[in-house]
Amino acid sequence: MKGHKCLYISLQEDKDKLFRNVKNLGMDFKGLEEKDLLRFIKLPLMISKESIIDTFSRILKDAIISFNPKVLVIDSVTPILKVIGNDVEVRATLQNTLTEISKLINGLTVLIHEVEGDVEDLGGIGFVSDVVIFMSCKIVNNLILRDIEIKKSRGSPTRIAKVVFTIEEGEGIKVFVPPMLEEVPAPDYTKPYNHLCNSLNRKVGPVYPGEVIFLVHPNLAYVDYVLAYLTLTAIIYKAKILIISYLIPPQHIIQRILKSLEIITTKSGITEELINNYTVVKGLNPSAHLPEEAVYKVVKLLMDHKPTVVVFVGTPPLGIKPTGMDTDYNNLAMNLILYLRKLRITTIIIDDHDDELVKALSDMFISVKKCVKSKIFRIPRVSVEILRKNEAPHTVTLKDFILCAKDLRSILKRGATLPPTTEATN
């Protein structure tokens, strides 16, 4: 609740330690305290059932009256529950106290409870709570997997009971909620991206914002040419393209794009600085991130760079599927693709093997059928089959790519930073 006063009651964490820990995550509790938006109170540990409730209640009420917070955080109620044990009368008093205090602040009360073993054993606190959320973590493939489970949400329909979360530096807890199909718009057919080549325009047609294109390329042998063409398109259209690689280091991709442009267009004159103005290349190591965490990494890149086009080198959210997690992987991949559609970001997925789910979600499926070396224009002799939904398939041959190379050279002679002309796009 940004801008509201928060009263933080701690029964176990020291102020300096807490402030230091949250600062490491990029949150400035000290600054909030100086602005009188946060008040920290450390309660002493007590062993008497009677004294702990009386002291707890008195300090809370005095602090609320003097500070007038809208958010109350109690970290945590675990020591209190351990002291009172199974004493029904004292537990009832604690529940009544928490209920009264919640009404007194007329805002949000957050109780933190550390649970070991049976997460169902919350006693009466779970009964009086409006919302019960469990946060836990486990080790998967030597990496930490964190999840949030919503046990109770009074007065609010809970669509998703369990989601994975991550902790981002400077942002705290981040949760990715899968979009509903009703929230996903159709591609924007009013804003076509025409190809730079007449030959591709005739056979492939334009690409639209929000479309998904799946390109299967054996061994990713000539992926450099594809990335070079996309980069040149971004420069011509003055668009932002984000390339996310799970296989090739980012700096290698930049150098390979430069080399491919030189081969295709013969001394293109495009510099690394010019490429960096329109193209962002990021790498995610599949062995360093779980699929769930990789999704958050991608979403953060989208928010930071706001691209027009996203290119995945390796099927998202990971280039390599983890063994035994195909169901989870497919769910994550589908949710990420739907999220990109929702943002109307054109998505191009380049992989070396077919994927039925990604293929089903794609508007255009491109498959490289034949690829051998050619001396003409020093580009590969290829046969590419392109299948757009609800249309007959098209085959793009070496002749089309030769004509495309000529068009690209013509465009570069006129100036690569200019928008595509009618000659180049119709």
C-alpha cells in the first residue's frame, strides 16, 4: 500500500538487521522511517502466557493511536503461539485482540507465521483471517524454487491457488499471473510489417504485431543469417528488437550478425554501435535458472526494454526441456506466449527441433527442409516451407533469397536508417 503509514512489529528480528536485509533487495526502510511512513517496534520475548498477551495488546494499541497506520505487519506471531501453546482461553484472547486491532486501523493487517511440518495447523488465526497465504521453497535440480499458495481468500474468487514467485533485487517479491484467454487480443492487422524483400513479401506476406512465428532450423546452422535479416529490418523500421538466447552468448551473436550482414550485403557499413541502437541481445543459461525463474527473467526484460519484436533462440522459457517436468514446462511456455500476445509483441521462436505446443500456438510455422552450401552470393542453398494458419503452404527457394539479397543491397545504398520505401515493401 504505497504512500500509507506502516507499523512493523517484530518479535524476533532486530531493526538494523531487518533494514540491512531489505536494503540488499533495493528497498529503503530507513528512508521510509525518516519520512514518517514506517515505524519499527521490537517487542521483548516473554515466557508468561498472561504477560505476553497484555504487553502485546497494550503496545500495539498505543502505537496505533500515536502513529495512525494503515498497514500493520507482525513479524511473527510464531513466538506468541509457542508460548501460549494449546491454552484455548489465551488463544481466544489473542484472536479477539487481533480482530479488534484490525478494525482499529481500518486497513491491512499482515501476520507472519513460520510453519514447520503440517501447514494446516494454524488454529483459530486461520479461521479469523480474511486471507491465508503460504510461502515456501524447495530445492529442484540444485536450484531454489519458491512458491506461494493461497489457502483462503474471503470474499474474492481465487482463480489460481498456487504460483511460483521470485525475489528481484530492488523490486522484492515478483509474481507472474498467467493471462486469461479473454484478455489476449488478436494481432493488430492494421499495422503490417512488410518484408524488406519483394520476393518474401509475395510468398510470405506481412507480419503483424502480436503474431507468433515458429522457425525450426536444423542444428541452428544458419541462424546468423536470420538474426542479421531481423536486425536489419529493425534498423530500417526504427523498431526495438530483443533477442534472448539460451544457447549462444550475446556478444557472439552481435559479432555473427555483423559478419552475416557483410556476407549477404557486401560491406553493409552497419556498425556494432548502430545495431546496439535497435537490438538488445541477452543470454539466459538454462542450467542456472529453473524454467519458472526463466519466465520472470524474460518478463523483466520485456518491462525494461519494451521491444517491438522478441526473438528466442531456443524454445521459451528454456532451450532445453528439463527431464520429468514436461507438463510444467508446457504450461510455462504457453503462459509466456499468451503474455507476449497480450502485449502485442511480435514473437519469433527459433529452435532446432519441432515442438507441438509452440507450433499449435503459432500463426506462422517455418521449417527449413534443405540446407547445403552454395557459392552464389555465399549464402546457403536452402528450401524453406512456410505455413501460415488457414493458408496454403509456400516454399521459399534459393532464387528468392538471391533476389532478397539484391533488395537488401539496394536498400543499404539508399541509406539503412531510412524507412522502407514502396519499392522495397510492396
